[in-house]
Amino acid sequence: MIDLKPIPKELELPDGRKVFVRPLSGKGRKQYREYCEHAKENGGITAEAVAAMGLCDAEGKLVYDFNNPQDMETLSEFDGAILDEIGIKLFEVSGLTKKAEEDAEKN
């Protein structure tokens, strides 16, 4: 069998700390789309939920669950700018940025 699980990428935060962010898997992309649809009807997308979808340990195991209210409460206490950095990195490594879409269209 071929192992094509998402590989975590290291992200250095503005304050020098480092975290790991993994690309969305196929299942993760589906969950993200479903979350976005649900969020549109229920107050909007939160930086905490997006961060939870990508924050992982060095082996790629997610460390937060965006469906767990306690995890969302924990993440809501994080620096907002850091949550945004994590979300941006998640979109970059998952190929979900405008640039990634444009590059894919060229190929």
C-alpha cells in the first residue's frame, strides 16, 4: 500500500515559537466544506475552527477537534494573530489559496 497521508509542515510564529500544520486530507477537505456551509448559517467561520483543522504534532496527528467545544474554548484564548497565521499556513499547504488555484489552472 502507498502511504499518502498529509505530511506536517513546520510553521515558525512571529514570536519565534514553532508549531506543525498539516494539509487537509480528502476527509479533512470534506469536513472543511461542510463546516463552512454550516458556519454560514450559524454565525460564520471562526479562526479557532480553521486552526483546529490543521494544528498537529510532529507526526501529523491533529491535536484539536473543531467539533469539541472544550477544544474550541481553549483555542479561543490563543492570540488571534497566531490563529490567523495558522489558518493561512493551512490554506497554503492544502493548496486552497488563490495563488495555488491559479497555479493549478495554468497546469
